Amino acid sequence: MGFLLKQTSAHDVCRAIREVQKGKTFFSSSISRRLDRLNPPSLGRAGLPGRTNVKLTSREMEVLQLIAEGKANKETASELGIGLKTVEKHRGHLMQKLDIHDTAGLTR
């Protein structure tokens, strides 16, 4: 339901926990700023015109976050405790859902 950077303050960690308990999402401020730049209000959730109903699973969001952090598939698999093929499958779904055709696009 959210993402925090390792450097997040204890105060923000507590705020994040409270927000997630309420069923809301919480992102570190630097991640929120990046998402805002990628997703202007006039565009869809994925930042692409005409793709306003893109729904990502929580696992796809986790994989996307790690891709954005520059993690390789093997690192992502290890960090999430899933298989390499599963990461590759999630990456493929992300590319298809977001209509992105390369890793650089996912990272952006």
C-alpha cells in the first residue's frame, strides 16, 4: 500500500503505518514527487493518454518500484522472495499494461 525509502524518518514511518492501516497509500516524499511528474492530472494513472483504467497489482507495484530503483531481475526476485521467472512475468505484465516496450521506459 506504499513505499518508503531506507532513509525515511521514524516520524514518517509511523505516519505511513497509520495511513496504510486506514486503507490509504503512503509514499516517501521523493517517490511522490516522481509519481506526480510521471502522472500529470490530465493523463491516466500510468501517465499515458487513453490508459486511465490501468490497474496494477500490489506485487506489480513492488516489482515496478524495484525496477525504478535499478534492481536487476535476480535482485528483485531475491528481495521479494519469489522466483526469477515470476519477476520476468510481472515485468512482462507491467510492460503490457503500461504500453511500455523497454526497461528504460519502466525505470522512467
